[in-house]
Amino acid sequence: MPALTFFAVAATAIRGGIGVRAPALSLRATPAVSMGEADASLMELARRRDFQSFVAQARDEPSSVLQLVKDAGVAGAISYTAVELTFFAVALPVGYVAWHASTGEWLQPLLLLRGDDVEGKARLLGLLLSYVVLLKTLFPVRLGSTLLLTPYTQRLIGGLTLPSGRGAAARGSLKAEIRSLAASSRGGVLPFDAAQQQRFDAALAELSALNPTPEPARSPLFSGTWECVWTTESELNFAVDKGLLGLPWRRTYQTIDVPRGTLTNVIEFEEGGFLRVGSTISPDAERGERFRFSFDSCAVRWRSLELPLPPVGRGWGELLYLDDELRVQRDVRGDLLVATRVG
């Protein structure tokens, strides 16, 4: 997210001294953009239904496509199952009819395997091998179809009204568990143990699947003041843990105004200290859960000394969950953030 990329910039100043390390800020921000563009490329190809390019790219690194499906949680699993069932429901009858068209007879595997019919067994083996090759060749296409279906599945799940208000109750329970685990880790400063990490990951995945807000980056709920309660961003956690040159950390928050196109990221420290970055922000033109940002101002204050810093950086973030009190977000670098509304 924009705040997290900014905090990477900010932490560089904290660690090395504001004046000495300022030129290194552009070095930290630039790779984040290129990484995001590389990650976005695969998703955008799927969104645009450019399957020829998608298949070529997915063949080079199929694990990255699988990871995108896994990251979608329950919605990804449902979409993958639906695509696979649909594919085989079509592929098996088509293969059966194709065998008849090419041989003039209907496929009867048990007859081909019967007795010492070596020719029949060879024909059946050849058919199976051809089928396996076809399945492997079309696997990236099936994954691409899964990625296309996943956003619609997420909206469907999020919009379901469960009996007796269980949808809202489930979201409330998951949010409470996430907040509790976040507090136990000091907002991400302390690592989870294995059991806590498993619970936290499961709660985030389930909550994302229950997202009640379609196209959240375009929703009025996105605007407001949000306070960070947990993140995987190491630079931000360093600022929380170590403070600013002896000034203890107080809080981290964002003020977002999508209609005006403004985003302000702030880390506050004791004695009036802060690190603050202003950015432009706008919803992505094609993806309703994604927004784009570009830094346009930056300043740091230590006690009575305030200095401007070069505002270098741009990228995107995507909202995994959004309602009137909680936001879950993944940024251009893959870092996660959980924020609560405070205004």
C-alpha cells in the first residue's frame, strides 16, 4: 500500500539519519514499483482475457499463478473447483465423441483391456497419454479462468445473507479474532508462533471471502481516517519498535479522500515528532479492488526541527476486505495491513 512503501522510505531515514541517507530514498522506492508492475502484468493479462500472452507467461512461472489463487482463500478454492468441474464436464464428452469420429467406434476401455489384445491396450495407452498432454497444456488456461472468476465469487460470497444474520455474526467474530491476535503481536512487531500464524492466516482468508463491499476501492467507505493495527511491513514495525531518533512511537494512521484524490500517511512520535507523506490516489480503471497512488510531498519532524524530504514513489494497493470499521489490504510488495476506522 502507499503507506507501506512510504514507511520503507521513512525507516531508511530513521536508521541512518535524516540528512545523510535522504539520497537513498529513491533507491528504496523504485524496486517496489517494478515488482508491482511485474505482479500486475499477469493479473492484467487474465483480466483482459489475453490468454495467449497469459499462457506464455504462466508456463514460465506457474507457481505464481497458483499462489494468486491460494491468496484468494475460500473464493479462490470455490472458483478453482467450479472451473475444473466445468472443464472436465466438457472435456470428457468431447474426447469420447472425438474418439468415435476418428475410429468409427465408441470407446469401450474394458473391451480394449480384455485378454491379450495388445493393439487395444496400446491404443488406450496412446489415448490416455494424449489426454494427459492436453490437460497439462490447458492447465494455465484453467488457472486464468479461475482468476477471472474469483472476483465475482468473492462478491457473491460477500453479498450472501446467511440465515439469522450469521453473515454479520461471522464477520464480527473473525474481526474480533484478528484484532486480538494483532494486539498480542504488538501490531506485527512480535512474530506469531505457528499456531497463532495459522489462526491469523485462516481468519484473514475467511474474512476476505466474506467481504461485503463490491469494488471496495471505488466505495465511499474507503475514504476516512484509518489507524494501522497490524502489518507485515518490516520498516514500519521498526519505526514502531525503535521510534524516531529517541522519540517513542505513538501511532500510525492514514487520511484518505478518494473523491479529492488525496492520501496522507503519518507516523506520530512523542514530543511532536512525525514522518508524513502526501500522495495522490485514484481507483484503478479496470479493477474495482485496486487503487493507484503517487507520492507528492514528504516531511519529517524531530522535536522542533522539521525537514522536507523528496517524495519518491508510486505503485498500487488492493483491498481484500472493507466495511465501515475494518480494512484489510495488500500492497505492491505483497505486504499486508489491517486498519481500523477512527474517523
